[in-house]
Amino acid sequence: MNATTGSFYSIQAFNPHEATHPGHKVVCEETLTLIKLLRDQGNQVVVEPDDGRPVEYLFRKGFNELFSDPLVIAFGVGVASSTAAALITGCMKWIWQHRRREHIVKSAPTFTNVVLKNKGDESLFLYTGEPLEPAALDNILSLANRRRNEFKFAAAQRSPFPEMAVPIFLEHTTRLVGWCDLNYRDEGLYSEHCYFFDNIALRKVNRGELRGMSITGIAQESVCSVCRKSYVDCNHVSGVSYDSSLCVNEITRATLINVNLVSKPINEDCYLQMISRISPSV
């Protein structure tokens, strides 16, 4: 990436789970990485609304899609649109390569939810620099709000089994497919009983296509293993080595949002083991 220092950028927070977990100023995990890259090059970054609340980030383990939530990046007066686009494009490519480093990278994908906004004349651009009509941004935000409402509706559903009250969603989408129990142990969260009422999801579990469990949560406090400071405030990125010291993000306080049935769980200990198939009676 070409360094562009001393510029001002603001990023709008977005919480897709606002209905069930209000009051959090949230960015997604890859947006936090983008903020770190911008700061590391000497730029000032503010997460809006700038109301004194701490910035928290949404983590979705086993979720492969990047920037699925809307990301509106405003740049200050005096910054050319082409300069801002080049900087953000470089950051996006770095993030994608970092997340896909086990593959040969030829070109970064196009992220349709990332929009640049010129604070001087209110003009809009794709992060790659192409002009964007206001209606296009309205459509992006409308789709995101519809997804937020779908999460609200799904979260309002109640399990018919008191012993399995935790909802299970499919691959971090708004599709509710079952219920489970959830307990805390020294090694982390543990689920012993699951019930899938979605027959398509159950068939995929039986065929081994959906192989494990994953969680969505909001990290409220986390520590960088390199500098021992707040992971949100420092510029180190988890998974990158700094002077032979691998950065590990240690989440010390978080709010659990939901449990997900996924095809590729990040944690190998989270694979499903089908011991018995019992259909509880309602």
C-alpha cells in the first residue's frame, strides 16, 4: 500500500443486531482491521457517532464473507477522491490477502457494500473510485436494514424445548434452523444437545456438509498479545507477526449474539459429533 498520511476519515458504525443488543457502537472485524491500517499510515480515523461510547467489534467465527455489512467511509476536505480510493483499495486488497493467505491471490474481489463519501461536496464513490448515485447507497442501507429486521424477527422466536433455549442460525445468516443448549467450561462454550427443525439443514448435517458450530458475538474488551494494549486501540493485526511475535487477539469480555451451524468451523474442537438422533416431542 502507498502511504497517505495526515488525512481524516470517518466510518459509520453499524450493528446488525441492534434490536436485541442495543446501545453498542459496533464495527465488523474486517472494518476494525481497515481502521488499523489507516491509522498505521498516519491517518486520523473516527467511528461515528462520535459520542464517547467505546468502539466494539462484531466477530463471526467461521464466516467467510468479507464486508457483508454496509461500510461508509467519509474523507475530509482537501483529500482527492482518487487518493482516498487508492488508499482504501490497497487496504481492502491487504485484508483479503490476509484472510486468504493460504491461497494464491490473483486479484481482490469487489466489495459491493463499501462506499466512499466526499465530505466537501457529499459526492459518493465505490471504494475503487467509480462515481455512485445516492440511490445506490440508499439501496445498500435498505438491504442492510431489512437484514437487521430479519434478525429481529428470528430472535423473537422461542424454543419449544426449555432445555434447548439457544437459537441456531445457518452460516451466520438470518435463517433459524434449530435449538441447542449452551454451557460454559474451562475450555470455552460447549453444547451437548441440538435439535434441528429445518429438514434441509438436518440432511446436510447427516451428509457431513454442515460439520460444525460457530458463534457470533460483540467483543467489548480485548487485548493485543504484542503490545498488551486494547486490541481496538492499537494498530497490530491478529495473525500477523511483528518482530517474530505473532499477534493474537485475546477477547476478555464479550456478548454472545447467537450460535451458527457452519460448513467450516474455525475451531477444530467445534465439529459436530452425531451420537444419537432423537426427536424430542413437543
